[in-house]
Amino acid sequence: MVPLGLGSQAARTGSRAQSFRGRGVFARQFCPQGVLMFSKLIRRVHMYLALFFMPWMLIYALSTIAMNHRDFFRDMYGGEPVVWEKEQEQVYPGTFSEDAEPKSIGLALLTHLRLDGGDYSARRSPDGRSIVVLRNDPVVPRRITYTPADRLVIVEKQLFRASAFLERMHRRRGFESEYVLNDAWGVSVDLVIVAMIFWVFSGLWMWWELKATRTLGAVLMLAGAGLFAMFLFTI
Amino acid sequence: MTFDRLNRRVHLYLAMFLLPWFFMYAVSSIPFSHASYFRTLYDDGTPQWTQRFEREYDLALPEQTEGDREIGARILQDLGLDGAFDTYRPNPRTLFVSLVEFQNRTRVVYSADERRLALQDGQLRWYEFLQGMHARGGFRQDLFLHDAWAWTVDFVMVAILFWIASGLYMWWHLPAQRFWGSLVLAAGAGSFVLFLYVL
């Protein structure tokens, strides 16, 4: 087999030659064409997955910093970042049976208020006197408090605060409600997970192809693994 | 060394060092994303918590929760336990004091009304172990190694931000990839914004 030398590489188009820049003598001279094409595919998929999922990774990184420094944001806002503001108040034009479940009451209230169509939770208040419904929304969550005694419905919206928004987006998951869009979000999260795992393995592949980086790369990888293991067994 | 090469090398070497954390965050996200499925893995009737002992104990538990960490520290001290811990009130008159450890699950349950506390050991479920690793962070423990872990979490997140910026830089310097890369970038951003609007 004739090894791939500089001559055959020079015959490639400019963009392909550019993509093999920095690959090292090893790849050019000893790897069969199929391996090189696979390597290029790995690189492209690594890049395009990162471009597509950049917003998700940005949110997860920024939100983790916000959660890791909750006290800082609490001080910045002068209190808890979750603040509710009354939006409207009305009397519900209907009644519910005494044994109605909070979840079904919550759905009826949200439908009446035209806030249905998305993820929500409903529970009885600790004193049992009201039903509290939380309508989950990435940007403006709402809290609806219904008091059966006087059929009063109070709707509050959460004031937008960056740290609270980031934490909501980080924690948002799917597959736990009947709404398709919620599951679509859950699928996107799963795809991000798969992408992260792919980035790890494709990154290792790309590192191994760069012979000049093997030693330092291996040292750093072992150092990181050692530090991680130390934490695992000590805290 | 050119800036281009330096950028590539830092992108690579950061990833090599932080590989365990990045891989852990990915894998540990799975039980969060599919929580209801993972809960069914252990519904064979085995109790999640077993009691090591129970005894009488009397300590004031005020309505306000701001002082719960001091109360938790006092309880642990009286039991001869130490280490990082968190507190939680499932109801106003009960306090959970949970020791924070990757490999063990131990908690103290104090009931103010009954004036009793119980020390319990938890069954270490592997998916909860992963979730514990994922959620660990913050500087509330005031213990050196726990703060060190929190700093590494910060470091990983800064690294992710760097990988995004350096990755964009590397992509832009591949002219042949700019068109499709821009389309993919716009598609991803558009999808994300759409989710913000419709969820």
C-alpha cells in the first residue's frame, strides 16, 4: 500500500487540505483513506453538534454559576430571588365538588384564565383552605391561589430575575406531564446529554490523533481523574 | 505559537483535565431527565431508610427556619457526628439533618412535638448517587474540601463558557464551514427561543 504522502495531500482541494492542518505525520502517512474520512466526520459532527446545542450549554453553565453562588444573588436582590406580584383577582364563576383533586381544579382554573396548555402543579395549602396552582413558564411563571370558601382566585406573576430564570431553565425537564411540548423539551435535554457524551469520546479521538499532544494530554487527564477520585472518596 | 494554535491547545487540554466532571454531568443528567422511570427501579418494597437508633431529645424548634443550620449543627454535635450537612423541614415541626457525602446516606430526623430524634441510614441507590454528584455545590458548608469542590464546579462552568467561545472562534476560521455552521447555529438558537415561547 502506498502511504499517503504530501503529494496526495497536495492534490486535495484547499478546504480539505485545511481540514487536515495540524494532523501530524502519523495521520498523513499511515492512515488509510477511510480512517481519515471517519476522522473528518468525527470532527464535523463534534463541531456541528456544538453549534446547534450552544444555547443549551450556555444556559446550563450560567445557571450552574448562579446556583453555586445563591448567597451572592440573594444579597444582590436584597432578598429571595423569587418574588410574586399580584396580577389580577376575580371570583371563579363555578364550583368544584368537595372530593375534586387539586390537579383537576388546577386545570379548570388555568383553562378559565386562559393559562392552560403548559406544565403546572397543584396542591392544597398547608392549612387546607386553598388550592395553590403553579403554572410553570420559562419566563413568567404564575401562581394561582383559589379559595373555595369565597371562590376567590388570585393570580400572581413572578417578577423576572435572571438567577431565578436560569435556575428554572436548568431544572426544567420533560416526560412528567401530558403536554407534547414538555416532552419535546425533555427530548432536547436527552439529545444534549448524548451530545455531551459524544463530545467526550470524539474529543478523546481527536486528541489521540494529535501525536504531539499525547503526553501532556495524558498527564492532564490523569491529573483530572486523580483529583476527581480524591473528591469522590473524601467528601 | 499563534493565537489560533494556543486557542486550540487550551480548548483541548482543559477538556482533558475536566473530562471526569463533564462526563459525570452528562451521565448524571439521565436520572434527572427520566426521574419517574428510575424511581420504579427500587419499588420492590425495600425500605429506603433503616433506623439505626431512636431516642428522646428536646430542643426548641422555632417557626422561622433561618436558624436551622445552627440547630442541625447542635444535633450532630450531641450525637457525636460531624461533617457537611443540610437541613430540611418536611413540616414545620420536623427537621431533617442530612449528612452530605457522596458514598453514604445518613440523616437525623428530629420531631419537636414528640421530642424524639432518630438516626437513619439510607439505601445508596446508584441513580441517587449520580444525582447527588450532579447537585453538589455551593459554599454553605464552610469546609475546605467542600469549598474546593464548589470551586471546581465554577471552574468547569467557566471552561464550558470558554469552550463555547473558543469553539466559535475555531469554527469561524474554517471558511468552508461558515455557511452550514451559521445555519446550524441559527437552527439551534431558533429552537431554543421557540421553546422559551411555547413551554
